[in-house]
Amino acid sequence: QVQLVESGGGLVQPGGSLRLSCAASGSIFSLYHMGWYRQNPGKQRKLVASITTLLTTNYADSVKGRFTISRDNAKSMVHLEMNSLKPEDTAVYYCNAKHSMSKKYDYWGQGTQVTVSS
């Protein structure tokens, strides 16, 4: 079992920046591919960025060049640096952990709200 706790969300003006963090506990963090997803009410949860155990990263087209995902295996944390934020980035952001060797183990955090508005 993996517990994920997100932090760093909030209200920011367009063009601003935020850094989301996700603290993991309960298992061997380095064995998990990590990702950030976002969701708006009535909409499907969508991948924003992911980072594998080998540090390969992947980004949604809408955030490429603006967001950066990173991980710190020593601290069992994953971060999402978000720059040049736009109103359409407004959503609840969720941290996700997927075991690199078993699809059985797939965990979610509780989410953190990001609101981009003037």
C-alpha cells in the first residue's frame, strides 16, 4: 500500500507559477512510475506529466515547455513545477503511483486544487 499526499496548490494569477509536491510513503518509492493528472468537474481525469523509474518524462501537449516533473527517490517525493500558468490549467491535480512491475498496484492521492484567475 502506498499513501500519497499532495501539497502546493492554490490561487495564482495568469502567467504565474506554482510548485506541486507529492509525498509518498508505505512502499519502495523507486519502484513506482509517478504521474500528475488533473480533472475538472464532469470531465475525465487526464495525464499532465509522468516520470518513470528510469527518469523518462512525458508531458501532455498543452503543458509542454511550461511544466516540469521531477522526482527525489531519497525523499520519496515527486514535484510538478508549473510556469506560465493559464486559466485553462485550473483543475484538481492528483498524484499517481504505478508499480513498475505490476499493474495491480496503482495508487492516487486526494488531490490539490489549482486555480488560475485574475
